[in-house]
Amino acid sequence: VARPRIRFFHEVLVAMETYPGPIVCAVRGYAVGGALEFLLHADYVVADAACKIGFPEINHGLLPVTKGMRRAVEKLGVRAAQQLLYWGDLVGAERAVAIGAVNEIVATEEVASRARDICGALRQKDRNLFSAIKRSLNLTAQMSDQALEEMTVADLDAYVTAESST
């Protein structure tokens, strides 16, 4: 029963990671376990002061998906990821900002509108450049130096070709 859910959740995280446009999350209250994994795969996170994040799975005999744990290390650093994963404690909004899980804290009633504003601002960026930058940030840790060089040259070629045709 758990295997299909784990596989599906992994696929959702892959889709978030490879989605070429901005993903903005709005958090009011708790973002734990899988919800924290969503936040870690988002490009920007707006939360309220009541926000609590964490990986409580270890306290309940559960295992987060490996992709989410890897993203925790990438975004938060090894020590912060270990603290959240090993202890299973929840941390508040200020600590979430300090470790990089949340970008900004706003009043609860402003969370959704601020998230929409951020999304609108990010969508104004050049789509091809945003997509290339996001792909580089999300995937380069998994690539060889040769693959990185090839991707950079291909991105540059695509951008120059698109710019010269406008």
C-alpha cells in the first residue's frame, strides 16, 4: 500500500523540480513531512508567524522520501537537515527563515495575496532564462562537469537564437 504512494509522491517532487516556471507556496500554520518537502521544492515560500515546519516522521516510524531528504540537505545544509530529520522536532517561522526553508513571514491574512504577488513578479521574468536558471539550480548537483558545460552551451545557444529572432 505504501509503495505506490511513495512512488507517486516522488513523481510529484520530480515534477515540481523540473517545472520550468516559478512555484510559490503559501503557508498558514503547519508544513510538516510531505508538506515541508513541497516547500523545499518551491522557488519561494511565504508563511505566517504561526508557521511550524519539520520532519516528524522519525517519531512515528515513518521515512521521508529520499528526494525530499536530499533537497533538505541542498536547501538547508547538512546540519539543519540532520536536526530536523534525526530529532523530528518542529521549528517555528523565524527558525524556518533562518535555515532557508521559508523566504518571508507576513501576517496570516496577507499570506495568500503576498504569495500571488510574488508569483506575478516572478512570472514577469524571461521564461527561457527563468527555466534555465531553475534547471541549473535544481539539477546541477547531480551532473558531471562535462554535462554542466554542455547544458550551459545549449542554454546560451537557445537564448542567443531566441533573442536574435525577436
